[in-house]
Amino acid sequence: MDSPNEQKTDGALDEAKGKVKQAAGDLTDDASLHAEGQQDEAKGKLKQAAGDARKALDDLT
């Protein structure tokens, strides 16, 4: 399993990728690309939150 820092980094990359896809979808009027970007961004935010939670748990031990 990835370390909390790796999860946060992966999450930040997914979030950035999602924002780029959303912008590309907007520029090309591609609703499915925009929606895919929203999913990627949400997945990235969840990964970052999971990394924060794991780090908090690690700090308790």
C-alpha cells in the first residue's frame, strides 16, 4: 500500500488531470470529457483526504 505522502501526491495529480480534462471538455464542447474530468478531480480529492487520514493515524501511534 502507498504511503500517506504518495497517496496525497497521486491525489494531487489526479485532481490536476481532472481540471485539465474539464477545461478541454469545455473548449471542445465535449460533455463526456468534462464529466470524466470531474470524476478524476473527485477521485484526487478523495485520495488526498485518505492520505491525510492515514498520516493522522500514523501520528497517533
